[in-house]
Amino acid sequence: MPRASFVQRLLAIIIDILILLIPFVILSVVVTKIFGPRFGPLIGQLSVAAILIAYYFLTEVKTGATIGKNVMKLKVTDISGSPATKDQLVLRCGFKMLTLPLSILAALVTTFSLTLGGLIGYVNLLVAIAVLVSFLMALRATGLAWHDELFKTQVVNTAGVMTQGVPVQPPVQSPVMPPQA
């Protein structure tokens, strides 16, 4: 199976973001109403982290693909093309979530000290940029992001056919009709 193109991976991420955006917005409004502006950000960060972890562990770690990857006909495999191990999938997923602990810490500290919380927020931003750069590394000729290289995985196009970086279904062949007598 060919490796997924950067565009395919990006579209899968956009689909996942759109799926997660609805619960995040609802959660943000509800948490702020219930806990107010002082504790709302902390409770919100904890809730968002729980949703992200649940989403990725119930999809990508369990099956090798998120909903976005399934829609785009992509799957995470071992670098050799065989199914990725659970350890590989857990470590890969954990790497992509490196910013969660810092986000929670920043929200916690901001609850009590805006200055210190702001500093942790900047560190979190730097970690988020590093994770983004890791993903952008898939633009290289190898097509592998850092998290793929680190954990010996790759994202493949399960449809097996690519046209200008976008998967297409193989043409359906019409049945052969026997000659008429």
C-alpha cells in the first residue's frame, strides 16, 4: 500500500478537528456557565484532554485509524506495512498529545497566578509548535512525520490508488458478456 500524501493526512486531521469541535464548543459554554471564569478554564482543559484521549484511544490506538483517517481511507501501520503494534500506536498517540499536560498545568496555575500561568502557556505554545513541525515533516520526500519515524510507523492509503495526492477508488469493471449465438 502506498504511503498517504501530506494532503490526505491534512484532510483527515481537518475531519477529526471538525468532529471534535462540536463537543469542545458545547463543553466550553457549559463549563464556563457552571464554574465561572476563574475555574472554568481549568475544568475546560481537563474535559478537553479527556475527550481527546478518549477519541484517539478509542479510534487510532484501537483500530489504527481515526474517523478522519477512515473517511480518507488511511491507516497507521508498522514501517514495514504490517499492522502497527498497540505499543507503537500508544506511543505515537502520546507524542501527539504532548501539549495536554502543559495546557492543564497552565490552566491550573493561571487560576491562581496569571503571570506564571502565562509563562507556562508560552512553553505550551512552543511544544505545540514542535508537534506541528513534527507533522509538517511529512512534507519531506519520505512522507514520514517525526512521530512516524520515532515509533517506526507510517500512514498508508488503504485504497491503494492515488491521483495527485488524493485517493480514488479503482474503476469498477463491467462483467464480460458471453458472445451472442
